[in-house]
Amino acid sequence: MITPDEIQRVLAGYANHELTVATVGSHTALQILKGARDEGFRNLAVCRHGTEQVYQQFGVADEILTIGRYQELMDGTFQQQLIVRNAILIPHGSFVEYLSPRRIENELAVPLFGNRAVLEWESDRVKERAWLLNAGLRLPLEFTSPEEIDRLVLVKFPGAKGGRGYFLASSEAEFAQKLENLNLSDKAQFTIQEFVIGTRFYPHYFYSPLQDRLELLSMDIRYESNIDGLARLGALVQDRTPEPSFVVTGNLPVVARESLLPKILEIGQSVVTASQELFSPGLIGPFCVETICTDELDFVAFEISARIVAGTNLYINGSPYSHLLYNEPMSTGRRIARELKDAAELDALERVVY
Amino acid sequence: MITPDEIQRVLAGYANHELTVATVGSHTALQILKGARDEGFRNLAVCRHGTEQVYQQFGVADEILTIGRYQELMDGTFQQQLIVRNAILIPHGSFVEYLSPRRIENELAVPLFGNRAVLEWESDRVKERAWLLNAGLRLPLEFTSPEEIDRLVLVKFPGAKGGRGYFLASSEAEFAQKLENLNLSDKAQFTIQEFVIGTRFYPHYFYSPLQDRLELLSMDIRYESNIDGLARLGALVQDRTPEPSFVVTGNLPVVARESLLPKILEIGQSVVTASQELFSPGLIGPFCVETICTDELDFVAFEISARIVAGTNLYINGSPYSHLLYNEPMSTGRRIARELKDAAELDALERVVY
Amino acid sequence: MITPDEIQRVLAGYANHELTVATVGSHTALQILKGARDEGFRNLAVCRHGTEQVYQQFGVADEILTIGRYQELMDGTFQQQLIVRNAILIPHGSFVEYLSPRRIENELAVPLFGNRAVLEWESDRVKERAWLLNAGLRLPLEFTSPEEIDRLVLVKFPGAKGGRGYFLASSEAEFAQKLENLNLSDKAQFTIQEFVIGTRFYPHYFYSPLQDRLELLSMDIRYESNIDGLARLGALVQDRTPEPSFVVTGNLPVVARESLLPKILEIGQSVVTASQELFSPGLIGPFCVETICTDELDFVAFEISARIVAGTNLYINGSPYSHLLYNEPMSTGRRIARELKDAAELDALERVVY
């Protein structure tokens, strides 16, 4: 494992006023790159062959390094290329997925924005659930056995990629039948989770350790295929309704009823506080708690993303909430760069980079 | 009842260039406070204990007064605190709900932006319907008795809070069965309204009496729990579909087909004209007509909100429509402050404050 | 037919620095007019009686010419009025629908932004399909006979206006029954198209011939009546579900998962390249490819609009994507004006006006 000391040694060799904000070209890289530039940083995108055109076409990258497979980023010589540029890597969902939390912890010597320990807490379902419960959030019920199914449930498989292969069931019989029909190599491991019905809200928080302040920057709703196409057909396809899938394809903007904001801010704050107890110094920077709002105006949290989420792409030029906080267009990507700039100016990069 | 003369006497004692824009901390207070500040006013939020943090955290309030229950705002001593600050209160949905239209009319001596008489016309279902009919709008059919049900209807109960307890029915039998199962203390009073199927549009208008001008500032769609979660499941839960509820939890942005704008502006204008005939000087400032657009491109109006609506929270930094009208980011909250500023400069506050 | 030479002769008589950007008052005229003004052009709206108020009320037009029927625009004297003002007409969906592609090609001597030959390729279903196939896009399957129906299909009639009269069917029997019940004078001609289930994305592209550059400016989802109201009811109306209609009433904002952008840009580029082969100089300016994203993250293209689309009305003040490309709020309407300005400065109007 790369120890915090090793990272700090790398960081000690950096020229504080010539940092490069770097990220992998995918997920939220466009806003991270633009945000870095808006805050006065040089930036860099690491792209897989065939995706670099997006970053060229939008003109947001100062430099693009192209690799054949994402894993090549882990090569010692490639890491050195980043380090000589005084690069700080900004992790995002694809970054973590492509490189794996374990390899990042064990092999990545390039300084990362945020607390690297969070990757493990986010990606391990048991730890994630412990964290959210520790924060006092209401979670969907989980059933340990199909016999217990007494309401609509979502059945998830760790082997199912990106929401395909999940299925809904309302009874043990339906569960058994759908499991049998399921085309998946490893069906033995599954989670049976209550499917809470309500409106979805994915608030985008930012926790600044420098200011000890939680900010609500924006929120979104995921736009998923095929469920959001299927739903539109309603009862029209009732005889031959295909099983829905939940593959994220985009995001839709939303604001919450203002009287719900105290609860939403409280959720964010309690997650930060719990993280500081569980893995000091806890969460740093952007995160999202995926919630359902019931018709009793209760929030049920079913997931946490402990880094920038894709829904922030809606707000590259700011959101209704960020415009209250800042007099400039403040995306989450730019907010990360702002925190880095503040840290560099205070000579306190070690408080936000691990 | 507080007479217009009494309000004008209070107003006469105000220092016109040291006004405070005040509102209750909920609903649309964030944009009202920010908008007031953007227009050069001092602002103030009246918050119930436990909600003030939202207004602190977003940093939009110059002063926060905290009370235990919203009704304390009506106390004579509290009202005096507002009056000594030259406060003009901006009413919004929660404000009206918490304090009740009757108490506001009878007991609130603090000047209010807008025509106070509108509160009664908006909150009394019979008067509201008369107003909309007078404006020539197409309304959903109402059935006086369950036997008449010949299409999908929505059954509403005045005792049902915020959209819970409403139910849908397609026949007298379905009505009878659902009424019997309904868990509500007062089921005797109900309204049976045609459920019009089409796309929902909630245009946000602003009528300026100073310029005798109607503006279309933005529009939204309400995001309701559990209906918007339930809908997503389509036919998937057909065996055990729970009854939908219509609790507003947030708002979604939308624009209308440009060829529909003549109709949408006409709806707004006819509502203003009717209001001037029914309760002179009529509507002042922001309002919304909740509509459904059928597939024949007809608008059916099912409600009017004669004050700022929550959907405007989407447009704290302006909307596609407001950007046509103004070269600055113009939220409805800011537009209110702009009208107050214009009135103060013309020494004509009595034309917009009652 | 009006030949390119005739248009170039008209254009040669224009004062390059006193051009007027003109359009028909509907569809996307608000942003076209505002965009023209933002780029320093004088502008003009041609309105049908009864719609001019919209353009007056939003204050975006320098001049409004009012006519009784849209076809009067074709009158020689009216065209002369436009030509003496050095007018360049910006075509949009309603413009093309009101005047008909054929009449525009044959009778309109006023210079048009874009390649006039595109109108025919876009409006003729056979040519449109050939174009998209030539670009290598995946299209929905088409069935030549009802017996072939083996999945959910959408049945379209050329005589059905704006999405009404279309119907869904899952079998030959359902097709036969619905066809019989259909209230349409000409039912003999129809298209049977696979109804692809997934999320809808309508990317708004702009191809600049001056820079030989493709830009992704924004994207939207259509908001259609009654389908989007019906869908909300899900299984609730299953006994008496009315047949859905697909009348566009508005638009909803969306962003795509960033890892889908390479594919989305590729779709736009391949459509441009194919157009250059099929009808040189090919597509110029704004266009949209209407797509469905499946849960395998494949895009199925079911239509092309080879001019500005209504969904761009969401982004009158810019979109998340346009803010990456431009440091100013860049609507598609303004982007058109920018291209005209660039062409005028290069004395190369003939490269973008036909």
C-alpha cells in the first residue's frame, strides 16, 4: 500500500505554484478540466485511444496523454510523467471503476484530491451500509432470504454490470422464476432490497476541510435505460413488459422543495461527521447521497458516492444552488480546483490531497 | 380586518430608501432574499427554530429572526420589530399556509407586497373557480355526484394535506370502494374533478402595475411523490399498484413549444384582467396558472397560485424566458424586488404594497 | 426552381455590413432574433396576425412584418420587402412546415441560411432513411407488412398531423383492430417501425463550414402530449388506457453520460460527411439526430432534423456543453448569427447562404 507519508513526500517535491490538475478523460472530466482552467491551473487529461477527440473538440485540455488501456496509468513510468508535471489527480466514478479501489490504494503514487481511504468505504457494500447507518440515515430494508419478500424489492447482483441484470420482484415465487430465467454466470450472490417508491433526489455536496463547511452545490435525477423508456409506455405493454434495466445514460436537473433543504443538508452533514469518526480525516470534497423522497417527505438513502458524480455535468455553468453560494458559475469540478487553490495558497495541500 | 388605510399609514412612516425586504424562511425565501440583495435592499428572514441554518449556510440573509412557531409572527411585538425595520413582507405559499389567509387579512399590519385581497380569492375554491371561469379559461369538468363519473377523475378532500389522500377513480364503483378504504377523518366533503391527461405546464407570470405589463418569466413541472416514482414502474407493479399520492417534493424545468406562447400569454393576461374586475386593483406581481396541455394543444387550467410559486426556485439565476426580457439573471424573487425598487423610486409604493 | 446562381445574384446586391437576420415568428424565432441582436445584426420577424404580440412582449425584434397567412411570405412583393432590407432568412421547423420544402426550393428568392437542398433530403422519408443509413447509423427496423410484427411497433401515417393518429401495436391482430378503429381519411399508406425502448436523446449539433468543425451545443428530450401525461398514470388506468399520442408540446433538458459523447459526436460527424457526399456542399449549420439509447448503450437514430430544432429553446442562455465551447451564452440561434457574422467578415457569405 502507498502510505500517506509516501504521498506527502511526492507532494513535498511539487512546485506549489505550478500544479497540474489531471484526470482521466471520462465521467466528469470536461467540467474538471474547465474548472481547473477557470481557477488558473494548467490541466491534463489522460485519455484512452478513441476518446481524446471529445476533449480536443471541446477545447478544454491543455495537454492530453493517450494510453491504450486505462490500467497503463498505473505503470511506474506513466506515473512519473504525471509527477514531473506536479500533477494532482482528481478521482471520479470512471476513474475508480477503471483502476479499481484496491490498485489505487496499493499502487498509485500520484497525489489524489481527497481522502484515498474513502474509496474502500464507498466500494465495499458492507462498509458503505455501516457508514450510512452510523450517520443515522434511513436505508431501504434488506431481506436476507427470498421467503421474507413481502413488498416490491430490487434484486441486485455484484456481477451485473451497470444496472443490467437487476430485477424487480414482489413475492418469493416471482423471485424464483426470475432468478431461474436470469442469464448471469454467478447468480448465487445477491442482495434483496426494498424498492422504495417516491421521487429520486441526488444532492451534490461539497465538504471543505479548509473552511469546515458543507455546501449543497446542485442536485439531479438519473436518466436510466431502459426503465425510463419503458415507464413511458405505462400500461401499454402490459402483456409483454420486458424486465427493466437501470443503466445510467444521462442526468436530469431538479430542485427540491425549499422546506426539504434542512433535511438534505442534515444528511450531508451527518455523513461527513460519521466519516470523520470512521476514517479520519474523513470525507473531503464532493460527494452524493442517492435518496428517495417518500410521500411522507422522508428521505431513504440507498447509496453514497464519495467523489464527484456524473449528475454535476448538468451544472457546468452553475446551478440554482451554487448561484446562491457564489457570484461566479461554480460547477463541482471548479469547486474542487478552488479548494486546491485555497490549499496551495495556505501552503496546506496536505489537508486536501492524499 | 386591517384596512388598506392602516397599511398606508404604516407605509407613510417608512424611510423609503431604507426598506427591508422580509419573508418567512421557507418555500422561495432563498431567491427572494438573494433577489432583494441584488436589487440593493437590506433583507431579513423570519425562521422557525431548526430551519435558520439553511439561510445561514447559503449566506443570503442580512438578518435572521427566529421564532418557535410561525404564528408568533402575528404577535403585536413581533410585527413591531418588522415595522421598525421598514419591512415589506413578501408572501409565498408556505407563508400563506402557515399563517392562514384570514389571519393575514385580519391581523397583519406589516405591509405586504401585492394585493392582500387576492389571498381570499386564491384560497377559497368557489371564488378561485369563479375567477378562472370569468377569465374565460377552460377548466376540468367537475362532477357533483359519484354517479356521474364517466371518465378518469381525481377525488380531492379539503382535509387531505399536500396531495395525500387524494385518489383516482374511473367509475362510481371504484369511487365507493376507495372512499370506504380511505383513512381520513372527514370524508363527507370532496370534489370530483376530471383528470385531464396531457403534459403539465406551470407558467410563472409577473404582472407589473407600474408598467402595466405582463411578463412570462419561466415555467416548471412539479415533481411529486409517490406518483412520479410509481409512474416509473409502469405496468411492473400492476397486481399491487399502491394508490398514487401527489405530494410536491421538487420541480423540473421545461420550456413550451414556441407556437404555444401566444396562448400562454393570453391565459396570464385574461387572469389579470379578470382580477381587476373582480377585486380591484387586482393581481400584482407573481402568479402561476397550473395547466395541462392536451394533445389538441388546448390548455386546461386547474388551479391558480396568486403569488410566487416554488417552481421558480429552478431559475434563481434566470430562465430561458427571463434572459429574453432582461440582460441580467432575473429570478421571480429578484423581479419582486425590482418592482419594489421601481415603486420606491417613483414614490409609488402604495401601488404595489397593500 | 430558384437556382443557386439566382440566390448568389441577390446576395451580390446586399450591403454586407447592413444585413438583416429574418425569420418566421414561431418555433425558435425568439432565440434566433435575440442571437442576431447579440451578434450585432438588425433583425426582423415575419408574424401571422395574432402571434406578433409574443415578439413584441419579449422585446426581441427590431421590426415585425405581419401577414394574414404564412404563404403570403412567398408573394413577390413581400419577398422584395425582405430583399431590400438585405434579409437572410433563417429556416426552422415551422418555417419549413408552413411554406413546404417544395415551394421554398421553387419560389423563395430570399437568401436562406444553410443549404436549401437539405430540405428535400430531410422531408422525404425515403431519402432521409438513405442518408442515415449512408452515415452508418443504426435505424429502427421497418416492417413492410403487418404479418411481420413480432415486437412493439409504432405505426405512422403521413396524413397524421404532429404525432396524432400514430398507434402502437404488438401483433398483427392488434394492428388490424387499431387500424380499423382509426379515424383518419387516408389509412392506406403507413410505416411500421420498431418501437425501440430506451432513453431519448436529441443532441443539437452545429456544423461550421467556415471552420470545418462540428460542435455539440446542447441536447433535450421532447415533452409530448398525451403520452407523457398518460405514462405518469402507469398501471392505474390499465382497464381503459387511451391510445397515446405524440404531439410535441415542449422540451426537457438533459445531459448524456460523458462516456457516451464520443459516440454522439461520431453520429453528428458521420451525418455531415454523408451529406457532403449525397448533396454537396452538404449540411450547413444546426441539425439534430433524434436517438434512443438502449440499455446496451447503443444509439438508434429514428429521425434527422436538418435545421434548428425546438429543443434548443431550453438553452437561450447557453447549455452545459455550449459553456465549454464559448465564454459567452451561446444558443443555437446565436451560433447561426455568429456564423453569418464570420462569413460576412470573410466576405464569404456564399459559403453559408443558399
